[in-house]
Amino acid sequence: MTNDMPEPPLPRPTATRRIPIVVGAVVIGGLIGYAGVAGLGGLNTGGDPACRAAVDTAKRIAPLAHGEVAALTMASKPLKLPDLAFADADGKPKKLSDWHGKTVLVNLWATWCVPCRREMPALDRLQTRLEGPNFEVVAINIDTRDPEKPKNFLKQANLTRLGYYNDEKAKVFQDLKSIGRALGMPTSVLVDGQGCEIATIAGPAEWDSDDAVKLIEAAVKPSAAGF
């Protein structure tokens, strides 16, 4: 991990190579809080009717959450995500709702986060493999200091398929944290075309693995997994 640390209150993960260990390190301290906030969030909102289909999708694909994506937490109550606001590579404003109608894997990453950096090539390969009219990886960088550092990282790593999105104020992290969906870094949320949570993971995953691809294909196109 570098010395370029973000401003509080963003947490720092413990660097590691294997997913189960990372997830344990990031989540153990906050797992109970995650469950509590998730439950309270559902109770307070009563559940968005538009998100019931996302919960049905989560239940249907839950048997596929094993192996490299075993750490995914499936949505159990309807939850519409905040309309996350960030910028594209040209500095133009973007929102999560810009992907309305498309299943999206929202990923928050930073160059100071070692597991994030290790995860990015897999996300790039996932984008290469599944990008299309029905799916996209939206990886949002939350470095709060040097805006050129994440761009240089992607360039040096030859990660060319991922679009570059950033939020220099890291508000997207706080927005997800406020609903119990961001406990550490990286954080990823699988979102349906209505902006509703299908599944969330705190920590990295091998997103280009057969396990991950099969699960996402099932979420996007049920017939792709024989469902």
C-alpha cells in the first residue's frame, strides 16, 4: 500500500491476494453493522416496489454465488440505490441513472487500495467479455488527491476496456455507506436496470472467472444460465 492515503473517513483494506481473507479482514469488524443497517434500510423505506424484481433475480441466481463469488451478499429486500453522481474521463457529470435499463456492476476503487489495484485487470477482462447493450462495468475511482494517478495506473496496466469514471470528493462511497453498502474497499454492487440492488460484495472478486461470468449472465439473461 502506498503512502498516498485518502482523507478520513474512508477505510483502508489490508492487502492480500486471496478473496476470502480480504473479505474477512474488511468485513469482520462491520458485518453485524452491515446486517443491521441493511435491515433498517429496508424497514425505513418499506422497500421500493420497482426493486422487487431485483430481489427475485437475487433469489434466482443465489445458487450461483459460489467459488470465486461466494462472498456476494444477495439482496433480500427491495433497495433502490442513490443516484450516484460522478464524472467521466472528460470531466462531464454522470449519474447511475444514465445506465437505466442496463444491468451494471458498480465498483469503487482507489490507487491507494492494494486489493483494488489487483482486482482491476479482472474487471477489465469482464468488461471485454460481457460488455454490451445489457451489461456494463462502471468502475468509479475515488482518489481524492492527484487526479492523474488513477489515469496513469490504468494506462500503465493497459486496462483499456474500462471506462474511466471518478469522484474526487468520494461522495459515492459515503452515499453507499449511508445505506450499508460500503464497508471497505473495494466495494462492488450488482445493479439492475431500475437502479436496484441485486447483490453486493465488500472486498475483491475474480470477476473474469467462470463463476462470476455465469452469475452475471444469469442476472442479465436468465436463459444464459439455463434458468
